[in-house]
Amino acid sequence: MSFISIIIIILSFTLSGCQNRGFNRAPEKKSTTSKTVSKSTPMLKPAEKRPSVLKKTKAITKAPTKVVAQEKIVKKKSKPTLTKKVKTYCSKIDKKFLHWGWGLSQCKKTNWNHVRDSVWGDPLIWAIYGSEKEHKVTHKDTTMIFCGVHGDEITPIKFCFDIIRYLEEMDPAEFDNKLIVVAPVVSPDSFFKKRPTRTNARAVDINRNFPTKDWNKKAIKMWKTRYRSDKRRYPGKSSLSEPETLFQVNLIRRYGPDKIISIHAPLTLLDYDGPEDDVSIKKTGQGILASKLLSQMSQSASGYKIKNYPYFPGSLGNWAGKERNIPVYTLELPDSDNRKHKKYWELFQPAIEAAINKDLRHPKKIKKNKLVQRSF
Ligand SMILES: [Zn+2]
């Protein structure tokens, strides 16, 4: 072999080595993987192994999803079974909602309870979130919300349906330790009038018709003097004469709420009636907790004005708050302007959340549920 041919052989060997290294670089990882895989698990090709890993991952992630889904199915409320009467009523609500530019109410998607009717025969409906059955055994922190006590305050009614939509969308597990009762249209006869009114079908102001201790002595007298027989504030011939008042009283008796929120308009304030932060209440701390919630609700709504509005003979604040020591929060929206419903929901949603999440149970209620409930 000549010297030149030796050089050629050396050169070609060197070049082929470089080329091999160069070509191998890109698929190097693959080949390494395949080598590793084939070495460690010779029975599995890489392509088979990867999906199997994915399958495992899927299996792991799927399993809990299934469990959660099952739990949800168990806890999820059953599909609403509405009576013909309530269905018809829901259509009536929808029609009114469309009229006010609010879209459909989703009334038909809610599981309503109905026992009595308004003067003109509309069902007085309420919805419950949480287990009433469990509540009967161990008293759960109960929030009761009323809207449409005065039918001409229309936006508060939409506000209650916004609360219902919000509660419907919540994970049912959130209601494990609480009960929320919502009556969105307390006085339907006034709301459905062509021109909605404050008073009900018999021209009675429902919020002056509660059977307070001072009713017989003061209600009519005060109406005549202080309100100069203002038709909008007529308390009725006798207390508890109206089905819409009885409806609220019975709901309070049935569920024994730990707090009541009543939505009105247009006084632009948050009013509180109930246990005060005094010595006798300090024993339980309920008054302190209740007043903390009041501040919390105000703060969460950009410092909404808190004003101690006087209570009247026959008012809810007087009957439930003053006489029964149930914290009553009256939220007066700035107005009843139907176009501002979104704005008000955005502004006050955190206040409603704060209220339903604040446990205001009286210590006695937690221990001896039934005994305390009987005292209502
Ligand atoms: Zn009102």
C-alpha cells in the first residue's frame, strides 16, 4: 500500500466517524430512549409504554373526578318538580321579568316550596338551600331572605332571583352547615299590578301588619297621626290579617332563622334591628357578632350607609328583631330602577355572601335545638 492510499484510508475513516456522530445527534434522544426502554422493559415498545403511562395518569385523574361527580350527584338537588300552579306562576314571573328587561327569571329551574297563596291566589313560594331534614335534628345556621314585601320595589325582587341563581350555582357541599331560605316575591299581588303598589291586594302595608306587642295600641293611631292616614302605610284592620304577613311569620316559626335579610328600596341604607351589644347579650356574644356582620356588610358594599331607622308597630324589624332577638338586616337599595339591577347585584353580592357565611347561631340553639325553636 502506497503512502497516498494510507492517507486516503485514514481520511475516509475520520470523515465517516464525524458524519455518524453528526447524524446521530438529532435522533440520539429517541434512540437512547428506545435503548433504555428496550433494555429495562424489553417487552414494551416506547410507543406502547407512553400511552400506558398516560392511561395510568388518566386513570388517576379520572378516579377522583368520578368520586367528586358521584358526591355531587348525591348532594345535588333533584330536578325541580313543580306543581302546575307554580309552573304557571313561574311563567307569569318570566313575563314580568321580560317586561322589565331582566331576561328570564330561571324560576322554573328552582325547587320551590308552596303552602299558601296571596289574596288574589298567587302561590307564595320559597326556596331552601341546605338540608331541612338535618336542620330539624341539629339546628344549622339559618339565613332567611325576603324580597318583594313592597311590590312597587321591583328591583329588590330581581335581586332575590340573583341570589337564587348564585345559590343554585354553588357547590351543594357549601350548604353542609347552613340553611338558606329565600322568599323572592312576598307580595305578588302588588308586584303584578299594572302599576305596582306598596300595599297588597287589600291595600295593607305588609310591613306594618306583623303582630307586634304594640300593634293594637299604636298601629292605627300612629298611621292616622304620624302618617296622616297615608294609604301606602295602612297597617290593616288587625295584625296578621294578611296571608303575606302570615307567610313570613310561619317561615320564621318553621325555620327559626339566625338572621333575616329583607331587601327594600330606595332609602339607600342598611338598617339593623335585633340583639344589641349590651350587657345581657354579651353573655352569648350574639349581639356583638350581629353588629360585626352589619359592619362587614356595609364595608363589603363600599361603606354603604348604616342608619338606625326607627321600627314601627307591625314591622318585621320590630316583631322579629326587637321582640324575638333575631338579627334583622334591612337592605334598602338606592332605588327601584329596573335598569340598575346588575349594578346593585355587583355592589351587594359580597354583603349577601358575608351574611350567609356568618354563623350567628345562639349557643342555646346549637345545644338544645328543639326547645329553642318552640319558643318562637
Ligand atoms: Zn319597602
